[in-house]
Amino acid sequence: MRRKALREATATLGCMRTVLVGVLGLALLAAALGVAGGVGEARAQAAAPRCAQLGGWQRLANRIKAPVYCPSWLPDPLVAQIGNRWNNIDSVSPDRTYLESWAWQEAAGLNTQEIHVILRGYPGQTAIPRTCQDVKTVAGKTYRKNIACFEDPHGTWTSKSGITATMYTVNHGADSWHVLFAWRRAGSLYTLSEHVALPLTFSKVVTNLKRMLDGLVLVKPA
Amino acid sequence: MGITRRQALAGTAGAVAGAAGIYALVDRHASPPERAAAPSSLPPEQHLLDGVQVITDNGVEVLVPPLHHAVVTGTVAAADLPKARAGLEDALRELESRFPATPAGLGITVAWGLPYFRRHVAAQWERLQPLDVRARKPALLDAIRFPSDPSDIELEGNDVAVLLRSDSEAAIAEAEKLLFEDLGVFAKTTVRRGFAGGGLPRTLALEAGIRGADLIPEKAELFLGFTSTLKDNLGPSRIANLETLGLARIPQGYFRHGTHMHLSHIHENLEKWYVNTSHKGRVQTTFRPGLEVPEGTLTVAQGRDEISSAADVRRGYRAHGAIGHTGALQTASRLARRQIGPDGTVYAAGTAIPQRADFNTLDNPFAWSAAGTESADPAAGVHFVVFNPTSDDFHRVRNAMDGVLPDGTTLVFDPRAEGQGFNSVLLTTRRQNFLVPPRARRSFPLSELRS
């Protein structure tokens, strides 16, 4: 299974490289043509993030009857399409909270490399959930304690799209070992997190998260 | 400006890193604090360091240790011990004449391991070694593997370890060169370097590219964040001397004013500590379960009113399935009752016994080793140096850290379990116990008695 995943990952990365080379070529061509006209227009287009795989996100918004955030960019090789090969969790709970997760893993010697991003929404609630559990078994006895799912706030950051999010550095449940940004909009809580794991460092994860926040597109229920 | 991690540790980054590698950056990021003037005479103890500044942080008195630290270990290379003794003593006196025994100058502590006593002065050692009357064992024991230690921990066999402490990296370098290169009496086995001081752990760990470094609090004194050099945490004056608490019998008073030193190297997993454990969790892991302090607090009072008893630790274990690092240690590291030292000093119940001299390191696990076991990739850790009256006293404290309390209680944990204080983020790689003779007998102790 791991070999298969590795082959798929390698193949995908290869495809991604081909696509990137193509995109770069087109961009150079466009830049050359831009001399003749439309530089300002190109900048305006670049400034407006676009939800490239809108279908799944629109269906999600319709299903939970609340807006959702579609990322216009995810770290390579992830693609923000609900239902694609990297979308390992696509979950909506009875209370309409949703969790969309994309994960890529590669075994590299003793170290597994992983890129893992999670987007969540909690329609109609703004409080940080306390549904996460600290569980440990000591000398045969199990100790369970409900704890806040996001802890250790480290200030806020405002994205280009105007989202002011708080960064949490200690998170639990599916977001364990992730850095997480949380923000509120119209009475709902939203989060975006990424796993701090090789090949990424903490600071690279924070950079990625800010880039993802900059590129979020609000998708309202139709 | 950027330097690579490998350059930083190898000391090849030219003017920035210099011979001491990344530790030279200490002087770029910190200035030596004001230090008191040196005393007019040296104490009979080698391990005491005068002139350590005391500041108040969060209403708690905190000692400011020297900025630079090094421990150099070795084996005896000299065949002629009387000549080697004279040479070493001359060299130490020369250093003392040039550098006051304060952080502003240079603190030198020469400690000797059991291999030295067994190989070179066996008969004299047999007759004059101090004995721990409480443990009914020699005061200096071979290092042991504790329940939370990994199975591949190395129990070292060095003849000698020299602890060098100073605000000046140059003073340490000079002493290291004189004692271990110019003198020719020792063959160096390892060099261990490090630093102490508020703000330095984060800055240097970031420079070294340590994972998790971004989340070290800016003013932290140690990589794990919380301030450890609280005045109340450290044994006062001569409490760790062999003779002070009556723990040791000292034949003919030979080692009077001496002490015991434990040296270990410990890796610290900063990413697990900071990305997987909240501040609240870190407080309770470091101190005791249930303790609440304001968010971001780094200095937590540990006075006699705040210490944990064995009963407190057992209660916490039953309620939370966890023990705090400090709380568990305190069951063995604090005086159970008031005691008066041989010099008339009164030590109140609850006074700390161990005198710590540990320091942050980026060595992996050494800055240099004769065996070539060091890695050029830096790793966050601590070179743990502590003075206790005897090996058994240290072992009692260290066992308490694993939930084996001095009253016989064993709080069961899997090795390095999350509830077992710090242990889940620590990995000890090396240990050794040493005897620190009094200043007057620091150079090849007992060798003068050989016929």
C-alpha cells in the first residue's frame, strides 16, 4: 500500500511538475504579451482568488445551509477538490459542522513526510469546542478529560481578504500537531490548520497557512 | 546573515561563529550582567561560585548563571602522577590568579570518576573514600540506569571532568587549552559546551534550525521554557558538601569540603513539548497536576510553602494519573527537617539540597569527542550537572522524578509515559558520577599518599 501511495505520489508530483512547467511557460508568454497591454488587468485577476473546484464546495455549502471557505491554493501536491485522491476526510456531522482534510504522505527512509491540511466549519456556533479528550491510561486505569480543542493562542493575523484569524499552536483531535488559524464570521466559527511535520518546519507551516488564508473564497449556499 | 547549521556547529562560519561554533553567538545576543566583586579568598570548596547575581522575576528571586559553560572530560595520560599533580595544581593556580572565581572571571571545578580512583589510587581510595551512612554504601557509586532511561544509555567511564563556567568564552577556551592541551596530563575524551541566560535558548535554537524553536518563549532561560534557577530551587552555600548534612563519613577528613557531581546529557524534544502540549499542560507537567498560573508565566514560585510532599504527589497521581516533575523531585530534594551544618549554618525544613549547574546545549551529544560520536547536526538538550552530597542522594532525587519516591512508594508508569513529568520529551544519552574533592586536594587526589 505504501509503495502504491509512493508511486502515486511520485506520479502526481511528476504530473504537477509538467503542469507547473506548462503554467510557467504560459505565464512567460502572457507576460511578454502583457507589454502590449493588460498588465493592470492581469494584476487585478491575480488579486482575486478563485475557487477552481467549486462544485464540491457548493454542494457542501448547500448541504450545511451555511457558507463555507474554499481554498484557492493548497500546498503542493494537494488540490482543494472535494472527493479527489488526497481528500482523506469529507465529513459532515448532524449538527452541520464539517471537516475537509487533504493529506499526502511519503515514506522517506526512517522519516515519513507528510503534508496535511484541514478546513473546518461550525455553523451557528462561535465558541471553541471542548469536545476533545485528553486520554491516558496509567497502571491500567484510564483518565479522560474534556479539553478545549484549540489551545495556546499566539496573536491574530488579518488576511488580504479581510479575515482576522487567531493562531493556535496546540491543538487536539484531528488537528493534533497542527498549527491552526480560527476566525468567526456571521455567528459561525471556521478553522484552517496544517500539520507540523517533515518536510515542513513550523515557520513554513505558518507561511503556508497565511497564503491559504489569503486565498480563501467564501462560497454561499445556493 | 545566514550560516548553515553544519557551519554553526562545526565553527567554520568565520567571524560569526568562530572556534566555539554557534556558542560564540551567545556574546552577540547577550551581555554579561553586572557581577559582584570577587571575594578576597577562595572557599575550600571547588563547586561554589561566588558573585552570582540575583534578580527578581514575577516576584521570585532568581539566580543569573554564567553565560558560557563547558565540561571537558578525559582520561589520565600521565605516567608520573606526582609530576602530573604538581603540573595540574600549578596550572589551576595560574588560572585562579588571572581569573577571579566568579562568573565575571572563571569557575573551575575538577571532578574525578571511579575509574581514576580504581586504576590509579586503588589502595588509598579503599582506605579514604567517603561512605554514605544513610545508604550504607560508598558516597561515590557507578552511575545507574533509571526507569525512564533508554536501554541503550551509555554509562560513561571518564577519569576526570572539568566544569568551566564564565561570562567570557575566551576565559573558558584559555582554561581548556591550558588544562587539556598544553599540560599533557590528560587525554581529552569529550568536550561539552552550552549556555544559560534569558532569551538565549530561543535565539540560538532558531539560529541552529531546531524544530519547535519558534515556540520557545522569548525570555525563556531554558529550552523547555520555565525558569529553573530559582533561589529556592538551589541548595544554599555548603549544603551539598559531603559533610554538611551528616550523610557521609569521611575517613581522616580527607574529602571534607568536597561533594558529589552527576553529569548527564539529555536530548529535549521541543516540538513535542510546544506543539503537542498547551501552556497549561506544560505548567502541570513541570510543577504539579492541577496547578493554575496565568497564561505565559515562566517563573513559578517554589518556596517552602509551595513544595509538594509525597502525599501530595500520590494524591495527584490518583486524581490525574500524572505527577509533576518538580513536585515529584521535591519529595527527595528538600530537607525533611531543620538541620544545622558543621559551620553553624541553619538549614530550615524544605530547603533544597542539590546545587544545579546544568546548561542548555546544542551539542549532539558532544561538541567534540575522541571517539567521533558527535554529530554536526545540532540538537536541543541539556548537559545536566548537579552537586549532591552523595551518589545515593542524587539517585533518590532522580528516582523520584520517575515516581519512585523516597518513602518507598512506586507510582507505576510506562517508561517515559506522558504523565511522568518531563520524561516523555527527554531522552538521556549519557551518565556518570564523579567526586569533587576540596580545592586543596583537587589535583590527582590521593596520589600524594602512594608510596
